[in-house]
Amino acid sequence: MKMKIVNTLLLLAGTAGLSEAYAACTPQSGFRSQDVSMSVGRVVVRPSDAVGTILRKATFPISSNGSTIRCDSGTASTINAVLSQGFTLSPSGNSIYNTNIPGIGIRLYREAEGASGFSGYYPYSRALSRNTTYNLANGYFVVEIVKTAPTTGSGTLVPGQYSSYYVNGYANQPLLTSTVYGNAITIASSSCEIQGNINKVVQLPTVNKADFKGVGSTQGEQAFDLNILCNGGKNPTGYEESNKISLSFDYNAAANTNNQVINNDAPANTRARGVGTQILWNYQNQNKVIAKGDKLALGTLSSNQTLQYNVPMKARYYQTEPTVSPGTVRGMATVTIEYD
């Protein structure tokens, strides 16, 4: 009786071992791997971008190349979508992984058309059925670059293979890979802030309405400065990135002034009539009236660089109508720091 039990155990063990060795999902003749070149390009990170913002989403088509995988009647296998760089999961989670650039994450997704069960965010695995032939479905591959921290760096994402999609046991024969070649993904992070009170108040002097000489005449000019401190972001890669820094101006323009005069929005019961305000910049000796929507280029800021910009400016009264009545004049302009 004891001998029979031993023989039965040996038979089962032998059968299990035979099934494991025999069962396979194998690449068939003519098999070729397909690679996605992740040419995302230059990604600009703005200080106003919130953590979790998808800074860039790039989609690349996938077409079946005729390569097939055949699964036999043995034990079922799996197909694995893996990440290749060894990056850790970011604090944001949600399949977003850290990169070699501080504060920058990456998320990869594959969409298989007509085979949604094989779609997903990397990494993942899917079970394969016995006695079935598989090929790579048409679809697309998505690369998302995500802000993962309040402070971000600059530079190029490390080149190399980022993902692989292969049948268990055939990691060296993937159906699909994704790769960053050279400087295919670069990050440009800059941070600028206006020094002092961000809501700058310019007080114009009291003037006599009789000193206005007609539409287009000005008086009460008052000088002030915008001081802007910029940091180009830490770059651990040695690949220099840069941002072009500029200021854009917006305001409610007075009627019939060619968008060059700020409307007087003082309360109606105290408002002066026939008068608005103008602002001018004298940056790099350009004494220029600032029209609604104008953009002032300050300069170029490179990674690992800190620069201070000083923009001399002026504000003044401007006569907008033939007749001026006394009262209060108030205008507001919005200054936006832009990164390109």
C-alpha cells in the first residue's frame, strides 16, 4: 500500500513537470519586434502648473507587423507589459513613475483596438488562452509627461528602452518596445516671481484738468519698476535647457484709443470724464507705450541659472475725449510672466 502511494506521487510530479516543460506560448517563424520611438520633444514646465498636471501627452500609432505568438494546449501563459528603466512609482501614484529629472514623472499606456482586455497602463500582465494564436493588435501607444512635485528640474530624460511587451519566457523577443533616442524628451523648467508686493500700486499725482491740451495729451507721469527674479531649475543631466522669459500685458482698453489707454474704472459717482491712463516700458532703452496684449521679451534663462530682471516703467494720465471733467481716475493692468 505504501509503495502504491509513492508511485502515484511520482507519477503526478512527473506529469506536472512534463506539462510545465511542454506548455509554451512561442514566437512563430518570421517573428519581428516593433519599437515605438518616443519623440515627445521639448516640454515646458510653468510654475503655475499644479502637481499632477499632464504637461505633454504624445500618441504614437501601432500597426500589426504580422508577427504571431502561438499558445499550445499545455499550461496557460501570460503576456507582460513591463517598464525597463527601473524608475520608482512617484508620490502621485496612478501608474506615474519618477524619471531622472526631479519633479517630472512619466506614464505609459497601450491601447489595443478591438482587444480592450489587452489595453492598459504599464506595468501589467494578461493571461493567454491555450490553443490560440496571438498577434499585436493595431492601436496606439501613449506617453504622458507629468509634474509630480512643486519644484521641477530641467534637462533630458535618460535615453534607452522604457518598456517591453513580451510573452512569459521570451523577454528577449518582445512584441513591442518603447525607446527614448538621444535627446528626444527634454524638460525646461523656469520659475520667476515679481519681487515685493505682487499687486503693485502706482499713485499718480493730482493734476489740473485745465493742463490737458486736447485728446492725446498727457500729464502726471510717474516712474516705477518691475523687479523680477528668475531661476532656471536644477539640471542633473548636463544637457542645457532654456526658457525665453517675457511679460504680457492685458487691461480693459478705453474706447477709440487703439487699445493703448487703460479705461477709467473708478466708481461712477466720483469718476473723472475724458481721462484714462497709459503705461510705458523703458526696458533696454525702449520708451514704448504698452498696448493691450503687448509682449515684452526679457531674455533667455538657462537651467542652473538665476537672473534678476529690472524693467523701468512709467504711468501717466491720458486725455481720451475733447472735454475733461474733474474726479477720480483708476485703472488696472494685469502682467503675466510667460515661459517659451
